[in-house]
Amino acid sequence: MRICFFDPIEWDYTVETPHQRALGGSQSALCYLAEALAKAGHGVALANKTRDPGVKRGVNCVGPDPGQTVDFLTSFDAIVVLNAALGANLRRVLGPKARLVLWTQHAFDQKPMSYLKEEAERNAWDRFVLISDWQAKTYVETFGIPEEKIVIRRNAVAPVFETLSPGKAWFQHKGAEPVLAYTSTPFRGLDVLLTAFPAIRAARPGARLRIYSSMQVYNEGEGPYPVLYELAKALTGVEYIGSRPQPELAKAMAATGLLAYPNTFAETSCIAVMEAMIAGALVITTDLGALPETTGGFGFLIPPISDRVVHAAVFAQRCVQLIQQAEADPQAFADHRARQMAHARANLVWSRRAREWSETLAALVAERP
């Protein structure tokens, strides 16, 4: 099949970009999926605002000219649009024969999705590809999208995480200190974690926290969050590192004991959790949004709490409890960790997602020859 991924965002990136620097989760997912589909033998293009066109990792990366022209787009069997409800406009320009797929990682209440309230917009799409059951449920309830037009195709880890060979966890080494990490963007709960960490370290002296977080992945300024970075630098036992390229992050996560993620922003998926799981980190997070699905029964979840001070206290208590339990029964937690990593390697990889997408798009092409 010939497949075009179309991303109208004002970002300059290609399929090579997430292998070189931090990039937003949706765009990273697009790049890894496009690469995997190209490896599977499909003809794949990425049309966006790149200023560096060319074939990258088997994918034809093009800018607005020719990427936004009718002749270019209609030459594909399917056009997959990322995170933008532009269906009515695209249908008007491309005509009734174009096969249009909206692949969105946004929550239902995000502004780019608001146009789905309009019937003409909903009717313009042949398929809606969503990334979790929780997200799909909210789209059906909010926009009235027919369930038969929705397909769930989940995210996966960056390919560099697939080749990790994590050693034994800290709790399998007598006297070793637990290393916690935060790898999401700062507005999703970093403030809660920084409030919680002094209590964690007081209860478990020697515990360390490394923060791989910034707004850099969105190609925009840091907004109000530098105050959190400065707080992190001032706290004993905390190292603020910022966003890092995936190869560096993967290596760091293989040496991490726990992903400490007191999530306050309802996730539609959460690649950060997936990558922690495959790297062998225990995951402690919030029972919010799609996180129960993403953790697949391997996470340690606390209930969502609106009061951030209370949230921090409960999260700290659960972190301490989990650390103590792992150190008291290392074999049980080693077994849990091994099952978690095996689950992630079998289920959270882009080669599997490419097969699933191939099936979805082939069915669409057969339906509308």
C-alpha cells in the first residue's frame, strides 16, 4: 500500500528527528510507525513542514510543496492525518474517493478536536484511529462518533528501548540505593513529585531522583516551569537533567529503579510509562485516564487526588511502601519485573503496531476500492 502521514503542525521534523533529539510523543510515534511500515514493504510518505526533505529511513519526507498538493495526496491509498480535525476541508479539496483517517492522540477536550462536534467534520472521516479504550469511550460520549468507525491502535516504545538489556534491579543488590525518575513533561505532575520527594528521601535515606523533563519536546518556550527546575536543583538528592535524546534516555532508564509519576493530566496513552516498563523500572503512578490500560496490570496505582498537597503526601507514602516491599522481598519483585519486561517486549513495539495498522488500512482500501 501507499500510505501518507500528514501532520499540519508548524514543526520542522523528519522520521530521523526522534532518533537524534527529543520530540513530542505524537510526532515520535508517527515517525516510528512510518519507519516500521516502510520496513514492512509499504510505500510511506510524511508530509509536514520539514525544511529537510528526502528519503529518511525508508520514508519519503516532504514539505508543503508537494506535500499539501491535491495531486500528491490523492496518489496514496490512504491519508492518515495526525491530531487535526481537518476532515471537512480535506474532503472538499480531495474529493469523495480519498480515504481519510484521523489518528489522534489528543484527549477529547483539546482544542484541535473541537471541530468533531460538527456532523460534517465527523462524516468526512473514513476511520478514527485512537490509542486507548479510555480515549475511545470519551470520543463516543462527547462527539457521538459511531463505534464501528473507531479502531484502537496503541502506542509503543522508541525502538532503541527494544534492545535494552537491563541488569538486576537495585533491590537485588544489598545496600544499593533506589533511583527514581520522572520522564514526562513538567505540567503532568512534576510539582507534586517535587513536593513528595523530601518525605521519600527522609524515609529512605540515599534515594535519588533524576528528572528528564522540559517543554523542549514541543518546540516552544518553557513558560512557568523553570521555577520547578530551580526547585529540583535545590532539593537534596534530586538531579535535574532535562529532555534528552532517546538513546541517552533509554540508557538512563535501564539504570532506574522506579518511574515516579504522580500524574495530574489525564493521559490517552503514555509512552513514558511504556518505556519505563520495558526498561525494567517499577511504575508508580495515578489511576487516571488511560494509565490503568497502559500499565497492563504491572503498575502500582494511587487514586487521583485534586488537592496537590494531599496528592503529594499519598504519593510519597506509596513510594516509600513500594521501596520497602521490594527490598523486603526481592525475589517476588524480581519476578514481577521480569514479567513486566516480557509483556512490554511482546506487546509494546512498533513492528507489532505496523502489522496492526497494515490490517486496518488494508480493510479500508478493500472497503472503498
